[in-house]
Amino acid sequence: LEDISGEDMGFNPDAGWDLKDRAIRKWKAWWDGLPVSGTRPPLEGRPYQEGSDPVADRRIAFIVDMLGQMQFLYHEQARATLARMGAPALPLLRAGVESARRSGNATTRAGIAHVLAHIDHANSRELLVDLLKDQHPTVRSRAAESLGQLGGAAAIQALSGALDDVDPAVRLAAVSSLGRVGGDDAIVSIRGFDGSADAALASAK
């Protein structure tokens, strides 16, 4: 607001709540005093599309990168923001996966898989199926969990294939997610799965 208005209401994030509240009320009064032209901004009422604004694209990409932060608060804020964005975030999440693969950042890829569980879209499932083949088992486990939350025929097919994963944690996530999705096809896959070699897998089955 300071950048676009040239105003400064004295907001300081390190001040106490009373001082911050005063500054917020000043900004609200400034906003209420703006003349209304009746002209709609070009993107009003439409979801954001990648490429509409280079600055916005960079900011969203930065939030995607924050999913690789080891500080929990930043990670959670980024995840919540991208989940609220929904489908418009998907192209930038896909780019984030590719960037994280090049840099070897499995934390970012796992964070993206977690976000995708909250975006019910065919492209989310497609990206999760891709992440289910990731080289890192934590990423594959997270992708399996997210597919279980989204459900659908594509999820059942991908999760059924993950029952043969070399990592027991991925197999555990896959069988649990199939149970979460439910339905005849999921039950067939679960019944055909041999989890007897591991107590946790046998229990999940």
C-alpha cells in the first residue's frame, strides 16, 4: 500500500498490537476515502493466469520456493497460501517441482505434493502421479497420501502401482490411501496386496 499510494500510516510489524491497530484503522479510513470510478480492473472476477503479471508470477514462484524452507512457520504459510490459490497455482507448482529436481531439494517437492491434496483438479492428480515416481521416498509417500485425499479412478490406478514400491513407507501410504478412497477397484488392489512381511503393512491392510 505504501508503494502504490505514497502514504505512510506508521505501521510497524514489531510494534505492539495497539499501535498496529491504529495504523490499520488509518489505512482503512484512507481506503474508504478513495473515489470510486466504477471501472473494473482487467482481472477482476477472473482467476489469475500465469503470465498475466510478471511481478505476480515471481512472487508466487517465491512462495513455491518457501515450501522448501526448513522453518515450519514459513512452510505452513506458503502451503496455506498456495492451497487458497487453487488451480491458478498449478503451473507454478509444476515449475517448482522441476526446479526442485534440478537442485535436489526433496523438501520442496514433498511440500508441493502436500499442497496438491487441497487442489481438486485433474492437473493436480497428474502432477501427483508424476511425484509418485520421484527418486525420494518421502516425496513418493507424500504424493500417495495426497492422492488418497483427492480420490478418483486415476488415483486408484496410481496407488495400486505404488503397492510394489521398494520403500515400505510408500507401500504403507499407498495401501492406506486406497482404503481412504474406497470402492470396488481399491478393494481389489488392497486384497491382492501382500503385506505379511511387515507388521505395519499387515495392520494397514
